[in-house]
Amino acid sequence: MTYNYNSEDKLLLAVDCIIFGFDQEDLKILLIKRNFAPQKGRWSLMGGFLHKEENLDGAANRILSSLTGIRNVYMEQLHAFSDVDRDPGARTVSVAYYALINIEDHSKKLTQHYSAQWFSLSDFPELIFDHNEMVQHAIQRLRYRTSTKPIGFELLPERFTMRQLQKLYEAILNEELDKRNFINKIHALDILNKLEEKDMNSSRKGSFLYQFDQEKYQKKTAEGFSFKL
Amino acid sequence: MTYNYNSEDKLLLAVDCIIFGFDQEDLKILLIKRNFAPQKGRWSLMGGFLHKEENLDGAANRILSSLTGIRNVYMEQLHAFSDVDRDPGARTVSVAYYALINIEDHSKKLTQHYSAQWFSLSDFPELIFDHNEMVQHAIQRLRYRTSTKPIGFELLPERFTMRQLQKLYEAILNEELDKRNFINKIHALDILNKLEEKDMNSSRKGSFLYQFDQEKYQKKTAEGFSFKL
DNA sequence: CCAAAAGTGTTTGTACTACACCCATGT
DNA sequence: ACATGGGTGTAGTACAAACACTTTTGG
């Protein structure tokens, strides 16, 4: 006997992306104004539907790049949202993803060409469907992941100052951190390269730039090191 | 303009459950032998398909109870698995769940009536499709969750000894723990009730029974306490 | 010379680790 | 009397938290 797959319900599988960015001060998410019914005119996450010939990671990347032009960024599957009435237009289940991008690389094009807009996490509009819930999930996951994996760097320029890094973690964790303790911790991890060059924008004295050393991190990881902040 | 949902692909959404049990020694998973094609005769997780009128949590519970008779146990969504060829019978996406059950409550009926079988995590058969990968994910999640939430108790009888609790955590973490340190840690959490009664099966002297105090835990949690093991 | 941010160590307390002996009981 | 598992405390170490002053330089 072969299982009769035909007797089972088929449905639409959506993918929605929470796109995080960081503007040196606040953690932000990228939203678009929906230009079709239902819920036309309201703010929404970037979304689309899974095609038969791709997997979810592929769909998430396709949707991200078609709606924002963004490619090759950190993405991670979050959770499947499946309430029966979540989308009044049709019975859909949505798998949420979150992405981390360096806001400076993309800012211009996004707002102009794609009519997407950045909103601070502390003040963003009501979203359609269950997208608010997705964002809350994403923040939780981001907090956990950034304190156990070195993915926070994805939100910063390639070269960054200690101050920027600290501000980033403060924004993610939503709490203030002690400057000396933070720097000591980062130094102890020993996965950054200190550059000769200074960033002269933020102060008269200037502050040294650092970059994440991917190779060193992987080597240490292979030897049993694990990132913990 | 209304979005044309009809132009999008529809597909089958499966739910597969990793069911964990603990037999005083080893962590185990419950498997069934598939009695239909494709892959008839091979071992598989408990699975089924999402119906239109239910959400995923509902489907997971329905599938669990229809295949095993088990109800009202701890379940948590794990991850969506979506490779295009994951199920050769049809294009499906599967959302994996894991469940924790007290093995003693269910053992008999399961093996007899439902022809399900327990396998030790250290020695279980090759599974169909991507089910092996699902099990690996589930173990990771279980390790994380049991060290940050008091859900390990779901795998034990309501009343248990310290030794049992320690053995459970050793099985989950797959490492030996120091008896005194473990007990000190548990006592420091202060979320168990020590009963007057002793369990006389394991030794001549007998060992005190404890139970998890859900109310106390919730009260402490509300006051800022967080479980950490 | 002053304002503004960068950079830098030490002390104190807390949490984790390692470790060994006596107790109670059934046979 | 002895074998079996149950129960208990402390000392040492490592990690986390609190904390304040000096440096640099553009205006």
C-alpha cells in the first residue's frame, strides 16, 4: 500500500523576513507598506510564497533579494506561524526568517528604489497579520544568538570601533553595559584584529578600528573555543 | 488590487514528532515502523499532515494522540524542513516538534497497541527521509531548553529521587556530573519539595522523593528568578 | 584652556569545581 | 559483618561586577 498523499490538504506556505539593521544608536527593522489587499496600506514584513522547486532557505533569500536587492547576508529560520485565520486572504502557514544586514551598505537604495523604510524597534507601527509576534520572536532569538555566536558583526561595517560594538550590544540586549568590562571581555575573546587606523569622526582623539577575524575565530572554534558574551 | 493567492504553489505540510522518554538510564526516542510506501518497513518518527482547519500545535497534538494515545504533554515546535526532495512521495515541507513524556505512564500501551518502539539515543536505526537530522536538532534544542527551563521534570515520574534527576541530566547532556555539586545546585534553585517518603527500590537505605513545585517556580519567576542549570 | 570621547586595571564578591567520608539498611 | 547506594561540606580557583582618572586634540 502506498500512502495516498492526494487525500491530504494542500496549502500556501509563506515566508516572512524580519530584517535587522543598526544605525549606530538603535536597532531597526525594515518594513514595507503593502500595496495590495488585504490590508493594503498597512506596514508589513518582507514576505512571499514558497515555490515548489525551492526550499525555505532559498525562498527566504529570493524574497529578500527581490524586495530589497539584498543578497548574501546572515539569515536564520525562526519559527512557523500557523493560526488558521492568520491571513484573511487565504489559509497560509508562514515560516519566519530573520536577517542581519549592515545598514550603511543598503540604506539609500532601499528607501528610494524599494520604498522600504527603517523603523526603530522602540517605535514601529502596528504590522499586519501576526507580524508583530514574529518580530518579538526574532528579537528573542537575536539576543540569544548574538550572545553565543559572533554574528553581531553582521550588523556593523567591516571596520568598527569598540564604542560601536558596545552600542550595538546595548541596543540588542536593551541594557547599558560597563565600558571597561565590555572591552575586557571582547579582548579576552581574542577574535578581533586591531587596525592601525583610527576613526576620526566620533571624537577629537579618534578611536581605533577593529575587524572581526573570521579565520582566527574558526581556528579557535575547532580547538574547542566557544563564543560567549 | 487584491493579491492573487491562486497563482502561488500549494503544498502538503507535514508534522513530525520526536518523542523523548527516559528509562532511568538512557534517553530514548519513540519510533514506528512504517507500514506503507514509500519506504515501507523502515523506522520513522510519528508524523502526519496538517489539516486546513487546525494550526501546527493542534496538528502535532492530534498526530501524537492518534498514533500513541498520548495527550497533554510538553511539546515544542522545532524547525521546518523543506528540501525539495525530502519526501520522494510528494513535495512536502515538514515542521518538526518534540515532546517529552514520562515513559512509565505510557510504555505498555505503546509497544502493544500502537506497535511503537523505544530506542536509545545512542543506538537507534536509520530513519526515513530527513528524520535523522530532525532528531539531531531535537537533541540540541532539548539540551538548551532543559538547562534554561525546568522542563526536564516532564520526563520523570511526578515523584523522583535526586539520583534519578541527576541521571536524567547526565543522559541529556551526555556527560557525567558530580553528585554533590549537582545536588547543591538543585537545592540552590529552591523549586523542589522534599517529601517525607522514601523510594525503597534503589537501595537498602532508601532515598528521599522530591517533586517539582510549579507554583513556587512561577512565583519566583515572576519575581525575576530564572532557572539555570 | 576647555570640552568630549578614548583608553586603561584593580579590587571585591560570587559562582563553579574538585574532592572523601560516614550513614542506614537488608542480607 | 558487609555490601550497596544515600547523603553531606569545604577550600581553592576562576569569572563577573563595580568603579575613576588620564590622554588626546580641535576649537
